Amino acid sequence: MDGSKSRLPKPSGIRLPQNRPKPLTENKANVLEHRAITTASRLALHRRSKSVSDLRSLMDRPRMVPKINSILGTKAAAAAAATAAVKVAQKRKVEKGSDEVKPKVMKHAKIPDWDYKSRFNQLREKHTVLNENYKKQLEKLQDVEDLETKYEEIKKQHETLEQKSVILSSKNLDLTKDNKLFKTQISERLKKNYETLKQNYDELVEQERKNTERIEKLTAVNEALESSLQDLTENHEILTMKHEKLTAEHSAMRADYEKMLVDNKSLNDDLEKEKEKCVQLSDHVSNLKKDVYSSEILRRRLHNTVQDLKGNIRVFCRVRPPISAEEEERLQCLINYIDEKSFEIRKSRESVSAISGKPNDLKAEFALDRVFDPNSTQNEVFEDLSQLVQSALDGYDICVFAYGQTGSGKTYTMQGEPGDEAGLIPRTIDLIFNSIGNLQRTGWTYDVKASFLEIYNENVRDLLNPTSGQNLEIRYNEGKGTTVTNLIIQSITSARELKTWMATAHQNRAVAATDFNEHSSRSHAVTKIYLQGYNEDTNTRYVGSINLVDLAGSESAKTSANERLTETKSINKSLSTLGSVMLALYNKEKHIPYRNSKLTYLLQSSLGGSSKTLMVVNISPFEDCYMETINSLRFAAKVKEVKMVAKRNKTNLPSVIGKT
Ligand code: ADP
Ligand code: MG
């Protein structure tokens, strides 16, 4: 029956086998279904001719009965068909008159031939059965016809469906194409969308990161702001308190101010009165100024007259005290200070002259302008010089010499030690600037300059520029006076500044150790202070100068070490020239031998004329220095004699007692 089943025309061709594989896609399923439908349709068409009427004709042929049965599809139908076939065969046999063929179905329990009744009944039963079968067969035939009609209808439906299927198939193909295109487009669009979204996402992530950073920063800023806000709040509170306090102070001050305004008014009135008085006083002051000026002129004139009377050359002698161990180690001369101006000096023990064999009378008496014993202070020595400093400010040239053998106290006298022991130079500086300060009140302004040089072995050296190697030459010009080429002349504004320069110069000074004193100098040191005063009120100008000379040791060649011979010779030459110049000056000789030594040539404009000279002869109190002391004192006496001769027209004898 399974094989016949497949041959049966499918009434509609719509149903598909139950166990067919599930469609992968709907389209494929459609295609497969379509194929099945087509195949079924073909089969149906192929078998269209096998209608019910055909089947009836086939039934006539017994060989075809099973086939018909299979077509009809039921056992009952098969049985009916078989019966019908037997009947037909029997009928045909009867019709043809032959009974050799008996149908098997008609075989029943054997009824005797005579039993007609039973045979009739049997036949009647058979007839009934056959009749029923016939009826059933007819019904079935009717069913078959109905089926045929239905088949036709279904076939038509099938064709319609097939057409529809073709249309659908083509549509399906179009749709598939569209679908593919759509898919591609969608895919591309999706891809694009994905990329855009990804980009957006990345941007958002970056944005998020930045935002996080910004939030962190803002949080920090916020915290800082909060803390500063707190500080500000505190400050504000403090300021508010201060403000309140100040407001209170302000109102108190306001009250004071009001009071002061009243006071001010009365003061203004007083001021007006005072102003009037001032005008009167101012007139009085100008009158007084005139008086002061005239008395100033008078003072200067008197001062210089006094100085002139004192002599243009003043000779002082200063005896230095023994220092530290000297008192015990060295024998001292006996010095008898007779008065301020004269003294006696002698060796402490008798000595015998090597030539005559007689004892030498080693006593000498000297009278000079002033004698300073070892206890004299620097200030006392300066006292007399201070008057000459005043003359320098009044437009005179002053020359101060420290003369004496090495170790006699020249440098001590000129430079001294710091403090109370300051020498003539620092004291002169202080006095100059003090006087300038005082003179400013009477309308004077002063221009101060200074130069520092030394003469060593007849060579001039700038002590402010000792290593320059420049050639320093002394020039004398009748109008300008003495100048030194390439010498630094330093402008000075204060005593302190001038002392600083002095210290520099002192350090640079050529110092050589000798047998007498390690620190004694073998050169002449000249400190020159240039003073230029100007009075605006009277349009007066004074130009003066002060030369402060620390001379080299005056000891003779005999007492000097051999290697120092050249130095000593040139020193002696310059010192003897100094004596000769002074002598010639005050003898009013035509030729004054200034040019015989650098020292006298340098001081040419400060020696003679209206210039004033102060010579301090320093002596050592020791017996071993006795001869040098006497030499120095003789030189001093000679200078003093010059003065006496000059002033007194050589009428008085020189006050040198000397050897008798
Ligand atoms: P010079 O310059 O003539 O060679 P110094 O001025 O160097 O001699 O004096 C030699 C020493 O004697 C120095 O130590 C100095 O301090 C000392 N001296 C000189 N004169 C005095 C004095 N009047 N009082 C105290 N000490 C003095
Ligand atoms: Mg000295």
C-alpha cells in the first residue's frame, strides 16, 4: 500500500511529506514546496486520463483489478471490485454459453440440488449481499465522481496556485535581490553608523577623561578658594576691628584738629608778628654780616701780622722719649730744659778727645722757637701749626718739615699713631675740614685736593700710583708755581676720605730697614694739601697749600751702612741744599739754588716769598746719638739764624752756643 500511496495523485499538491527536512530559510522552503507542487501536478496531469470511467473499463480486465484497488485505496473497494469482476466474468460466460469457468466466490456449503428452497435462500442471501455491494459500489462510484469533480477543482486551484507560485517565485527572486542589496546597504550603513558611534564613543570617553581632570582641578581650586575665603573672612574681621578702632581714633583726632585749627589761627597771628620781627632781624643780620666780613678781614690781617711777627720760618725741637727697653739698654744724654725755647744738652760721662787727649766739654745749648721735651703731647706740638693752617686757608703756602736722624721721631711727629697720638698730618686734615665747616657759615666754600709723593735717590714716585712706571718730572712755572707731571691730585670731600688716601700712601712708601731703626725711611715723603676758597658774597678767592714733609734720616755717611751709601749721599745732598736755599732766600740773594736737589725744586713755590715754614727738628735722647743730635741741632740753629738775620737785618747774634 506504501508504493500505491506515492502513485496516487495528490489532490491538491499542497501537502508536503511529513518528515521532510526543515527549511533552512523561508525562501528555500518556498522553492522546495514549489518543486513538490510542480512534480505532483505533472503526475496528476499524466494520470488525468485515468478517470472513474476508465477505471470501470479496466475492471473488466482481472489483471488490472489490484491496480484499480490500489488506485481506489481501500480493501472494501478492492473486494467490491473483485466481486464485480467475477460477476462480469460469469455474466460474459453465461452470455457466451460456456460454464467451464466457475467463480470461486460462488462456492458455498453444498446444498443438494434438489433443495431448491435452500438454494433459493442461499441465492437470495447472495443476491442481497450483492445488491448491497452493488449499492455500496454505486455510492462509491458517486464518491469517485465527486472526487473527480473535486480533483478538477483542486487541479484548477493547483494551476492557479502554481501560477501564483511562479509569480511569487519571481517576486521572491526580486525580493531576494532587493533583500541582498538592502542587506549590503544596511550593512554598510550599519558599519558607517558603527564607526561614527565608535568615534563618538571615543570622543565621549576623551571628553569624560578631560572632564574628570577638570573636575579634579576645579576641586583643588575650590579647596584653595575656600581656605583663602576663610583667611579673608578672618582678615575681614580683623580689619573691621581695626576700622572701628581707627574710626574712634579719627573722631578723636578730628576733635584735636578742630582744636588745633583754633590754635593755628592764633599762631598765624603770632607768626605774622614774628615775620615782621624777622624782616627787621634780617636787615640786622645783613648789617652784622658786613661787620663780620670786615672783622674777618681784620682778623686775617691781624692773624697774618702775628704770624709774620712770629717769623716766616719757625724752628721747633722735639726730644723723643726712650721707648720700652731703651731706657735700660741705652745711655741717655742729660738735657736741661731752660725754658720753652732753650735747653742744654750734654753727654752723661766725661770722655777724652782722641786727638788732644783732653777731656771734651760735650755740653751744648740751643735756643729755638720752641722746645718740646719727651713728655710733650702731639696736640701741644700741633698748637703752633694750627695757626699756620688758618693762614693756609687764608691763601698762604705753608711748609712743614720733620728733620732728624733716623729713629728720632720724624714719622711719629708727622703721622703719629691712631687716636690721641695722631700726628701733625691727620690733625691738620681735621682742622682744615673743621675750619671749612665754620667758614661755610660766612659764605665760604672750599675745594680740597691732595697729592702724595716721595723722593728716593733723587727720583720722584707717586705714592697713590707707585707701580705706574710713569715719568714724574718736577716743573716750575712762574705763574703756576711748581707742578709734577703725571702726579695724581685727588679731590677730597671729607677728612675721613683724606685720611684713607693718606693711609694708602703711607703703605706704599719705600721703607728700608737700617741699623738704626728697622722702620725708618730713607726717602722724603711729601703730603701736599691744595686749598681753594671762594666767597660768593664778596667774590673773593684764596688759593693756599700745605706741604707736610717727612724728611729722610739726616745721619751722616759715616754712621750708615756701606750699601746705603748712595741713599745717604743723596739724602745729605738734598738736606744741605735745603739749608742753602733757606740761607740764600733770607739773604735775599739773586740766585737761590732750588734746582740743586729735587726736594728744594719741588718746594720752590712753598719756600720763600710770603710762604711760611715750620721745621720740627727731632732728636733722640741717647748718648750714642749725641753727634747726630748735635748735627741736627746745628742745622736747626742755622735755619733759625737765617730767620733772625732776615728779620732783624743781621743785627742779632745767632743763638747757637755750640762747642766752646
Ligand atoms: P723716624 O721716622 O725719625 O725714623 P720714628 O718716628 O719712626 O722715627 O720713631 C722711632 C720710634 O720712636 C717709633 O717707634 C716711634 O713710635 C717712637 N717715638 C718717636 N717719637 C716719639 C714720642 N714723642 N713719643 C713716643 N714715642 C715716640
Ligand atoms: Mg720715619
